[in-house]
Amino acid sequence: MKWDEFFVTGEPMIYAAMVSIVVVSLAIPIALTYFKKWNWLWTNWLTTVDHKKIGVMYILAALLMLFRGGVDALLMRAQTAVPDNGLLDGQHYNEIFTTHGVIMILFMAMPFIIGLMNVVIPLQIGARDVAFPRLNAVSFWLFFAGAMLFNISFVIGGSPDAGWSAYFPLASIEFSPTVGNNYYAIALQIAGIGTLLTGINFLVTILKMRAPGMTLMKMPMFTWSVLITNVIIVFAFPVLTVALALMTLDRQFGTQFFAMQSGGMDMLWANLFWVWGHPEVYIVVLPAFGIYSEIIATFARKNLYGYKSMVVSMVAISLLSFVVWAHHFYTMGHGVMVNSVFSITTMAIAVPTGVKIFNWLFTLRKGKISFTTPMLYSLAFIPIFTIGGVTGVMLAMASADYQYHNTMFLVAHFHYVLIPGTVFAVIAGFHFWFPKVFGFRLNEKLGKLAFWFIIVSFNVTFFPLFILGLNGMTRRMYTYSASTGYGALNMLSMVGAVGLAIGFIILVYNIYWSVRYSPRDTNGDPWDGRSLEWSTHSPVPEYNFAVIPQVNRLDAYWFAKKEGKPLADTVYEPIHMPNNSGLPVIMGALFFFWGFFMVFSWWIPAILSFAVIIALMAYRSFEKDHGHYISVEEIERTENAYRGEQHEN
Amino acid sequence: MKIDHTVPMEYSTEENKMKILGFWIFLGAEIALFSTLFAVYFTLQSNTKVGPSATDLFHLSPVMIETILLLTSSFTIGLGIHAMRLGLKKPMMTFFGITLLLGAGFLGVEVYEFVTYISEGATIQTSGFLSALFTLLGTHGLHVTFGLLWGGAIVAQVAKRGFTPETSNKAFIFSLYWHFLDVVWIFIFSFVYLKGLMG
């Protein structure tokens, strides 16, 4: 590593980014000191083990990353908007589409989903926290360390430039000699370990901590989707761990896993990557299905149609998700037999997915539908996702795929599944559960304005890409000549991208507006909800439920409201809660430094920081921490305060 | 904290039960991890290029010693857990101590093996086969190394605090981990070494 290569130089946009990073990283501590908020930040957020706060931090980080990835997207659209554009050079364009993909999938979609899981799951199953609250904090800080490490690659050392799938030999040290792909391997490794821990944590939470009477088949659909998702996480993420470790070994330790000349195999990377990568798609889409199921049932005022078939189809999707990975590289020559098998398994996924689509439609049938913002996203999801699904079946046909492979048609397809499938879902879930966490709803008018901007602009952005793809425009192409005739549709797509950006800005403005002006909720159940999270106060007290509710059927809270019978009596007992801890955030910081040193192959500092990590783990092992109890008097005080507020209003 | 005296102490609280289930799920993830490493090894095992092949490299005796050491350690940790359930602190600590010593012995032979391979010109950088071999064995070896540190911490805690729901839970979970490493080794012994020796 030469020192003049340490900082990325020579690009005005990069200098601007450096200046803004320096300004922000100076502004935050100065503001914290000026407003005397250090202590508040440390005790309320950095050391928290409360699942609700951890969820909020995940979602905040995801929103930040949404804008980082969104700026990448805008730059790409701007670059390709006109033929022979010189806004970005080829290298810069490569870096931008790589970071856009990685950030949107791993540092936006994943944390947004995990954030919603954190906020909702314990409430929905009637629990007071997750199974391992401190491990949960560790998961968050590992994710955050990975995300920050990935982001500084932009200005220090250079970003990865081999695509989000980082295929070998392109990603090897020979063809990608900068530290960019080291960042990729290490940052994803750190965040991935965090995700694996989340998977274990939520599996145990859902299996062991449900309210009395809530059997598996009485769980809300979102809880079911999260349970299945976490099974996928536990079995898919170790494959990523291995793949990334082998990448690090090949790039930094001279091993021969993916180098053909010494007995390695470049296709081994593609296989390992997609054995994780395809289940990953379902990790972000299954919870989304759960969110839609909750929202559609709530706002159609009906119970979810086909509950059992919903569960069975999600299990089927989770199993099939592990046997379709080779459809990502039909054209790489693994023969007719293999292609046929993977074609069939891929098309088979359309069956359980179709079952779910029809279940939602039948839930809507004869329902008293109220068109709230979360419901609008859910309704828009169904047709748009179906376009994505149908084009997916087109791509699934191996022989036809030779025509579509690596064209903009594919790009349009996966944006048509991932954006309605995941992004609309997390936005819908965000609007839906926001009042539970903060005690007031987001403004509906602004919410709907943002919705229409996003929904129309989404189609304007991505539908032209289908046509461009069929016309032969390949993906990852940084420019093209006017004679290709791609110009007009690309310009249209650029217009859509600007519209999307405006939509997301309105969405964020809505948060600001609602914090200031939105009327506060009084009963904790603003949507007339069905599951347990609506049975407690908003914002949710630290202990979630003063008394754990008793459940006897699906949607028990809905029926309790109808019958006027409370789910829990009011005899309080002392509540055991976990203590806050500073170790998780320190652990995250140490992993960040370890990762940074690893990226630059600075072995001695890397070994030292790893030794400190091990020492902290040992410290944790010897630490005595049995949590604390909230006394009956304190619970009464809190509960009365909530009731008092209601009387005042 | 409610303690249930009808079950062994390591299962006696809700928290303990959750920790054991969580660890079993973690072992599920570990199975996925080692399966991937085995898959990589099987894919690359015949790609020896200029370097030595498995038949050239492997010798039965050190591997046999490693196997006996590790399998015995799995037996002794079982005895340790048995002693713990009987409430016998000293025998438990003795058996755990023997387990860790056997683990250290295993590690010593493995290091000796690695040094021998490297002195014969077979390094992790030589060929696809050797990269996969060293990575698979190394990952297992690192797990054993971590186990020695972890097991040592648990023995120290039992010595200091005796058997509590917390320490017995930790000791039991550690024993699951140790047995798991043994299972992985059996696969390495059978499908890497024996298969390699047969050529």
C-alpha cells in the first residue's frame, strides 16, 4: 500500500464527499457536546439492549443507507441518460453499481427488515424482549460496523468495483488490484456474522417466548414469516461466511481457490455466492410477505384468507430457495441436464408464490377496505410484484435466458420483485408500526403524496428497462453510442429516478412533519389492529406488557375487543429485565478497526485488535450480570401515567 | 429467577433452556459452514497441479494419533458432564482438564502435521487442493483452539463459583461444542484422510 493511494484522489465528487464526511463527523460530536447529549446518547441508545430501540437504530441506519444507495442509483441513471455521457468514467461507474447493489441489499433491505423484526416480533408474540437481548445489541453493532467500513471505502482506498456478486476472476487481486474488494469481503463478513446471530436469536425467541396459549398455528403471519426467514438465515449465511473467507484468503494470502492456473475454479465462487445469494433474496422477501399479510387483513377488516396455505407456501419457498442457485448462470456452460433441473425448480417457486397472491386477493374480497398509506403500498404491491414474478418465470427458462442474460431486462426484473417485494413492504410496515413505537401516526396526506410519487416513478424508471433489455442493452454498461437508439428510454428512466428521489424525500419530510404536528394516539391501537402488539400502550413501555396476555386463538386481540373481554388481568408481578451494556458497541468499534486493518493487510494492528476482541469475550464470560427487576409500584406508576394521559386528552 | 429442580441443573431456568436451544441452532449453522468447506474440498481435491496429491502427502500414524486423542477427549468430557450431574465438583474439573489436555495434544500433532507438509513444499498457496485442505483442517483446528480458551474459562468459573445454574449451563453448552468438533473430525478422518490415503 502506497500512501498516495490511501485516499482516493482526482475526482471532484470524491473531494466533495470527503469534505462532507469530515464536516458531518465533526458536526456530530460538536453538537452532542453543545447540547450536552453525550450521556443521553450513551445510556439511552448506544448501550441499550431494548429490542424496540435496537429496531429503531436498525431502521435509522437503513434509511441512511437508502439515501447513500439512492445517490448511487441517481448517478448511474444520470450517466446513462444520454449517449456518450462523460459524467462518470468506466471505473467510477463500476464502483457505483457495485456499491449500489451491496448497500441496497445488505445495508438497506436487510437492516430495515431486521429492524421491523426487532420492533414487532416480541410485541406480536407477547414477550418482553428477545431471547438474548445483549446478543441482539451485538448483532446491531456488528451490522453497523460492517456498514460503516463498507462506506468509508468510497474515500479511503477505493470502493469495490467487481459487481455486487464479485465474480472471479474479475474480483481477484490480479484484475481488481485495489483494496476495494478487500473491503467487500471484510465488511460483509462482519455484518454477516451479526445477521447470523440475529437469526439464532429470533428463532429461539419465537420458539420459546410466545405468550401462553399461542401455539405455532395461532401465530400472526408476520411472526411466521420471520420464523421461516430466520431458518434460511441460519443455513444460508454460513455459506457466505466461507465464500468471503476464501475471497480474503485468495486476495490477501495467495491461496488458489478461484484461480484457474493453479488448480482453483472460478465458477466455485459463483456457486458459493449464489448458494447464499438466492436464499438471501427470500430472506428479504418473506418477511415482506408477512408484513403485507398483516396490513391487508387489518385494513380489509377480515381474517387472513388461507392461513394454513400461507404457512405451507412459505415453507415451500424456503426449501426451494436452496435449490435454484444455478439459474443465475445458465450461460456458463454446465450442460442441458443441470440447466433443466434448475429451470424446473425455479419455475416451481411461482406456484407457492401464486398461492399467496390469491390468498391476499381473497382476503380483500368483500372486505371493508380502508385506503390508508400502508394499505396503498400493499395494494400496489400485488400487481407490480406479479409483473416481476412473471418476468422471473421468463428468465427461469434456461434456453430463453440465453437471450435475456445480463441485459437490462434482468435488471428490470429484479427491481420489479425487490422494490415492491421488499422496499414497499418495509415502507408500508414503517407507516403501520410507526405509531406503536412513537405514539403518533405519520401524516396520511403526505404519506399518500409520497406513495403516488414513488409508485408512478417506480414504473417510469424500471419499465423502460424491460424494453431496453429486449433491444439488447446489457447491464453494467457505462455508456453507449447514439446509434444504438437507447437514448430516449434511458432518459425516461432518469426522469423516473428523479421522481423516486422526490418521493423518498417527501417520505422523510413526513417523519419530520409528523414529529412536530401529528396528533398523539391515546389508546395504543390506532388502526383497530388484530395482533397482540396493539393491545399494549403506545409508545410501548420498557417492559412491553404489564401482564403477559393469554391467547386462545389467532387474532386473539381482535376477538377480545369484539367480545369486550380483556386478554390479561391486572395483577402485577415484578418484571425481570436485562441490564444495559456498553460491551456490544465497544465490540462493534473493535470489529470496525479490525476490519479496517485487515483491508489494508496491516497485520500487527489487526492481530492486536483481534486479541482485544477475544479478551472482551473472556471478560463477558466472567462478568456477573443477572439483570434487574421492575417493582410492582413502578409498574403501577407507569401504567397509571399512561391512563392519566388518556384522561387528559 | 425460577429454578426447576426436576431437571438437570443446566436446564433448570428458562434462560438456560433458551441458551441450550440457541446453541443447538448455532451448531446447525456450524454444520452448514463445515459442509461448505467440505464441498469446496471435494470440488478441488484432484486439482493438485504442480503440488503433491493427497496420496503423496498423507501418513496414517499422526492422523491416527490425532483421532484417538480427540475421540478420547469427547469421552472424557462426557464423563465430566456426568460428574457435574452428580454434583461432584472435583471429578468434573479433572475430566474437563483431561479433555483440554487431550485437545491441546491433538492441536500439537496437527501443528506438527502442518509443519511437515510445509517442509515437503506443500503450502496453502501451492494448489487448489492444498488451499482447500489447509482451510478445512485449519478451520477445525481454530475451533479446537478457541475451545481450549473457552473450556479453560469455564473450568476457572466452576472452580470459583461451584455449580450454579449459570456455570453448569456453560459447561454443558461447551460439551455440545466439543462433541460437535469430534463429529467434524470423524468426517475429516474418513473423507479427507482415509479417502486420500486410498488414492
